[in-house]
Amino acid sequence: MPPGKGHAAAGHGTSRRGWPLGPGAGPDGSRGDGDRRSGSGAHRGPIPGTRRAPTPSTMAGLAQCQRQAEEVTELMQKNLARALEREGRLAELDDRAQELRAMGQSFTRSTRALARQQRRAHRRWRLVAFGLAAVLLLILLLVLVLALGLSRPAPAPGTATPATTPGGH
């Protein structure tokens, strides 16, 4: 930026060396608060290297700022302690959740295995029941066949049956 040219849009001027001035600077570089760059020759601030004695109002303001800073520090320490407690509780809850998840998976595996065992046991009992029913049915059929075979009247000893006649066709 060329020396002497200001930031007209921002309302800031530039120094004699061409450096931009901060907000509140006038076009001639003066701040209006009595700084050395005002060019007025009047010196309103303290002389460099000297100190003023603090007034009671500045001491009261300083004490109030210190109290507020202590309160904020104490509050931040409490918040940090609470956050650490919460972090510990969250870690415990996370551990519990992992344990419960593992227990749930174990429970699921055991219930599946138990269900498989139950199905196998039911299948075995069904096979046994069908086997017994088949055996009973065979016995019943055998008894019926034998009963029918025995209940036929036996041919008389003197009567001939067509298959036993001599020479007959």
C-alpha cells in the first residue's frame, strides 16, 4: 500500500511509514486520545518510565477482578472434577455393557444348544413311538392272520379237496 493512502472503506488511516492504523485513528494518524502520534505536541499520558500510585477505585476494581478470577478458577476446578467423575462412571458403564453383551452372547449360544438338544430328544421319542406303533401293528396283523388261518374249518378227513384228488385234473 503506498504511503499516505488510507483504507477509506474501513475508516482506518495509515502511518507516515505506510503501515495501517487500527480502528479509531483519524486521517492524520491521530487517535484523539492524546498519543504521541497526534502531532499536537501535547502529552496527556504518563511519562514513560514513571508509575502512578494506584487509586482506591482501581484497587477495588483489581480486588473484584481477582475475586471473580478465583471464583472462575474454583468453578472450573469443580467442573473438571465432575467431568473426571463422569468419565470414570462412563468407563464403568462401558465395562458393564461389554460384560452384559458377552453374557447375552453366551446366553444365546446356550439357548441354541439347548433347543438343538430338545429337538433331538423329541425326534428320538418320535422314532421310538413310531417303531413301537409299527411293531404293535405287525403283531396285530400276525395275530389276525393266525386267527383267520385257524378259524377256517379244517377239511374232514374223508373229503377230498380238489388239489388232493388222485388223478384228477
